[in-house]
Amino acid sequence: GEDVEQSLFLSVREGDSSVINCTYTDSSSTYLYWYKQEPGAGLQLLTYIFSNMDMKQDQRLTVLLNKKDKHLSLRIADTQTGDSAIYFCAESLSGTYKYIFGTGTRLKVLA
Amino acid sequence: GAGVSQSPSNKVTEKGKDVELRCDPISGHTALYWYRQRLGQGLEFLIYFQGNSAPDKSGLPSDRFSAERTGESVSTLTIQRTQQEDSAVYLCASSLEGHGYTFGSGTRLTVV
């Protein structure tokens, strides 16, 4: 079935790197996304990766995609307290405009 | 508009009453989506619109839920005879041809 899985919690110290992992199900997904949700707010698109790429870097963010294992990760370098939020990965189902979202990983950054 | 706008931002209603939630997408965005987020959980797909038609309404939980979109713009999600399990944040998003959703801030619905 359609299921995107993420670990629920991650705690890191300020200045360290954070790595948030995700496994998805649709091997023909065209795009995979990372969204950030701050308390009381909607979801904000952070970055995305096209399925024919292995890696994408955008400032402090690095996305790694392992298509064979259907594994996606988001690395945040030099994590700051402002990065504390819930991070959702999402896959776009092939042939549709529908996204399937993971359960979200709550990142807590300790000062 | 500049972003996706949802109203009301908060709604408290009595069990059994009907509620209407509104979404104003980004101007020109052809696709519009409704998701539900229960407390501490991920996003649950409800329905999506391409223009004014809904090719996929598979996520609507029951016949108490309905949605419409007019003028390829505003959408309303209606929940009839609300139940306590309907309490959640209802999120709307829009996109240009399905790539890269932009979300609104959501409507927090509390059924008491």
C-alpha cells in the first residue's frame, strides 16, 4: 500500500548536523519532497529532489536519495534552534498530482 | 493572492452541527488539495481538484464530507453532522500542475 515512514523524534545539539530519514513505497515517484511545519503553521516546502538524482544540496540542506532502497534523507548542517519543527517527507504518486506524506519527524534542537 | 488563504483559522462547533471551511488558492494554480492532520499525526489525503472537477476524492472519510470548487479558484470543504473524531487541522494546498504544493495555515476544527 501507500505508506511513507519516518521516525517520530530526533534531538540534536545546536551546531551539530541533523539527519532525518524516510522510506517510501512508490518506486516510480517522480519527485520527493521535504516540508517543514512550525507550531501552529502550515507546511513550508523546504526542498525537493527529482527521482533521477542521487543528491541535491541547497545551502545547509542536503538531500540524499537511494532509489534501490526507496530511502530518502535530509541532512541539516549546523542545526540551529530555529530549525526545531516537524519535518515531513512526501512522495508524488506517479501519474497523479497526489502526494503521500510521512508521519513527520519532530526535530528538537538543544541549545 | 500571494499565498494560500484559509478561513476560519479556528472553529469550535457543537457535535451534530455542519461546518464549512474555505480555501483561497494562489491565483492561477490549477490544482487544489485538502488534507487532514489529526493531533500528533501525519497528513491524511482527503480530495484533490484539477480545475473545478475532483478526479480523486478517495480520501473523504464518509458521506458527511463533501467539497466543491468554483471558478477554478475558491474551494469549500463541508462537514455535515460533525462528530468529535472530525476534530483536526484541515490543510489546503494548491499547485501549478501538481509540482510543489503551497500550503495554507490550516483551519483548526474542534468539535465539542
